[in-house]
Amino acid sequence: MVSFRRSVAVAATDGMLHFELALACEVFGAAPAGVPGPWYDVTVCGDRAVRAGRFMVEPDRPLDHLARAGTVIVPALADIDDDPPADLVAAVRAAHEAGARVVSLCTGAFVLAAAGLLDGLSATTHWAHTDALAARHRRVRVDPDVLYVDNGSVLTSAGKAAAMDLCLHLVRLDHGPAVANTVARRLVVPPHRAGGQAQFVSTPVPAQDGHPLAGLLPWVMERLDQPLTVEDLARRANLSSRHLARHFRAVTGVTPLRWLLTQRIRRAQALLEATDDSIDTIAAAAGMGTATTLRRHFHRTVGVPPDAYRRTFRISEQPR
């Protein structure tokens, strides 16, 4: 367990999203009942009243107070097209140089990248903005497929729910799993999702009538338990395999086989969440054939084994 960092400073500037800012204040600002020893001392830092979404936020301390904190939280920015505010970037850089643990939530990663804190490191942000982060900051190893990345003194998370996961990860590091579980229970969220899990992005499907894939994809979804090939899909769509691949890339951004595998994994996820079926049974229902095949693809795609996923996301029966 790393050394305890009681002082938490949440950066605030115009254009930050209120959800991530409020999330950080909620997780670190309210001690759960029965926690031994001191809890976090949270301050919101900014040089003036700022607008976060629809709300105005009055900071407790000026922005340069970030350099006095043990942990600095940088919430998400609504606008990533422009460079982040120079005063915020400078304050975050100064905090890191002073020894702070610096944490970005969602698109707050653009601030850390601008400060040079992510150079040579793995990092993530919301899946919709990972390409922009990678293009703008080529020295950053952007990973679009994880919930959060912990580099020790620099940590980044994906979007909203993943920001909660990273905050709970920090509580777990500082106070241990029992306290983190207590905080998660109070917030009614899963107590632990590993940072290496995928961001669980749904694959889009075409809705318009007449599209070559409009009838094909529902047909496939009804037959996921069957051994379908690209040739089977092309024959059903009355397309050549080459034209089928072109339409799939245009609509889903992936190849037919990659889309099919994603749907099989999602079917397995749904069954793991809602049933007590064995892994062998789920593998057959998802078209994976064997439990070994399911485990291999599931772990590689989702980032955790099927059994671990079930323990986290199992839908409990309602009380009688």
C-alpha cells in the first residue's frame, strides 16, 4: 500500500464537466462511518468562480494551491478541440514536480498530456477521444481499451463510470479494500473493476431500411450459437466477402469476424450477469464451442476472466 495522501486538491476551471468534479468531491470528501484514522482533506482549487456544466463553482483555494496537495484530481474538460488553459497546465505540472500524485478523470488526460506528465507512459481517456489524444500527443501510449491506468504518481481514467472506478482504486490503495468496499456500498456501485477491463463499448448497427446489413445483423444475433463464417454472412447478405467487409467497416468500424466475436462476447456477458449457467453452457450459447475458447477470448477482450466478471456484475435476485 502506498503512503497515505490525506490532502486532495480538485482542480477547477471554466469548461470542466460537473459530474467528474462532483464525483471526486463525493468520494474523497465524505468519510464512511467507522473508518479508523483521518480521512481526506478536500479542497477545490481555482482562481475565480468557474462554470462547470450548468453550475457555478466557488473554489476554496487558488489554483497554485495544487502544488501543496498530496493528490491532485483533474476532472474532465467539455471542450478538447482547444488547448487546455495554460494556467491549469502549469499548476498541474508544478504539483507533480512538488511530488503530488496527479489523477485525471476522462478528458482531464488532455491536461496531463499538455503538461508533459504522460510522455512515455500508457494512458487512457474516454473511448470517443482516444484517437484525438494519441494524434495530439504522440509521445503518449494511448490505450483505448481499459478503464484506467495507474502509473504510480500519474493516473488516468476513461469516462464517467470509469472515473468512479479510479477514485475507488485510490481509496483502496490508501485505506485498503475493506474501506473502499464500504465507500462503494454507500455510493451503490461495484466495489472493484480492474483497470485493465475494456470500456464495454456497444457496437453500432444500422437502423435504416435498405442498408445491406440492416437485415443481416438481426439474423446473426438470432444465430450466435451456430458456427457462422464470413462466407455464411456474405451469402445471407447477397454480397461478396470483399463488399461485406467494406460495409462492416463503414458501419461498425471493424471486420465481420471482429464484429461477430464482439457480439459473442456480449452474449456471454449477458448470460454471466443474468444466469447461473456453467461456463461450458454459456460458451455453447455464445457460439464459442468450449469453455477454454470462451475464457481465452473473453479474457483477451474484456480484460478479466468470465468468473471474475460474473462475481462483479451478477444480477442478484430480488428479495422475496
